[in-house]
Amino acid sequence: QVQLVESGGGLVQAGGSLRLSCAASGRFFNNYAMGWFRQAPGKEREFVATISWSDGNTYYADSVKGRFTISRDNAKNTVYLQMNSLKPEDTAVYYCAARFEYISKKYSPRDFGSWGQGTQVTVSS
């Protein structure tokens, strides 16, 4: 079982930037895929981005493509989500997730078995 801890959320004005971090520990394998999801109040949890732990391949939701960047630091077992040009509609709780095996696709939350506790991102207009 892998444990995930997110950090880096906060309040930012529209057009601003934030970087989220997700530290992984525990039973963790090099062929894992890491993902970021978000959930706004009253809405379902939605896919944001994913990265292959082994080779760094990435895939993004259309809504964040060109504004968000997912990356990883293998030495620190940490995944990042750099969020630029933030919009009020990006306001949500952001969750880090892990699964065995990477596929370049728009994942469903049920594709992931390990989750962090979430970190709040609020973008004011």
C-alpha cells in the first residue's frame, strides 16, 4: 500500500499560480502511474493529469492543457502539479492518486486505488 500526502494548496487570485506537491511513501513501484484529480463542491471528482513514474509520460484533461504541468522527482518520491493562469473554475479540492501501471488516457477516479487526503485550491476573481 502506498501512502500519499498532498501540500501546497491555498488562495490565489485569478491569473496566478500555485504548485501542489504529493509525497509518496510505503510499498511503491517504478511502474506506477500518478494522477491528480479535483472535486468542486456539488460536483463529481474529475481527472486533471497523470504521469508515468518510470518514463515521465504525461496526459492532461483538456480543461487544463497548456496551463498545468505535472512532473515528478524520483529521488524525492514526489509528484508536482504546477498550475498557471488559474481561473475561478479551477477552485476545488485537489487529490493525488496512485495506481499500478501507466496508460495515456483520461482516467476515471475508480481507476486509482490509493489516494491522498486532498488540498484545497481557491481561485478568487
